[in-house]
Amino acid sequence: MLFSPAGGGRYATPARQFAQVAEDMVFIAENGTYVVRDGVELSSHLLAADLARTVRRPGTDGVDAGTVVCGK
């Protein structure tokens, strides 16, 4: 059985919070799209580049769309 901190935020935050006990922990971050164990990426699910550009476009065209883009 493994303890696996999971959340919607960035991997760096729980990795820092659990640094002293992180050995063999599986971290599930970015709303489940980024999974890491012992500093090694196990899984990563990304948006296709064309979809990411389409979603981002309103924010770059001056529209107040509240666009947030993040990455690992």
C-alpha cells in the first residue's frame, strides 16, 4: 500500500511538503494528468498542441477569457 498525495495543483507543492517522507510515494498532480514516483514521471497526459493553441487564442486576442496555461 502506498500513500499518494493527489490534487489539482502543481507537483512541486506536495513534493516540497512531503520531501522528508517522499521515498516511494506516488504524487498525482495537475488534476491527475501528471504522476510521479521517486522523482520519475510515470504518466503525463497533455493537450494536443493545436487544441492548446485554440483554447489559448481568446486570451491572446485581447478577450478577457480568463485563460490559464500551465505546464510541467
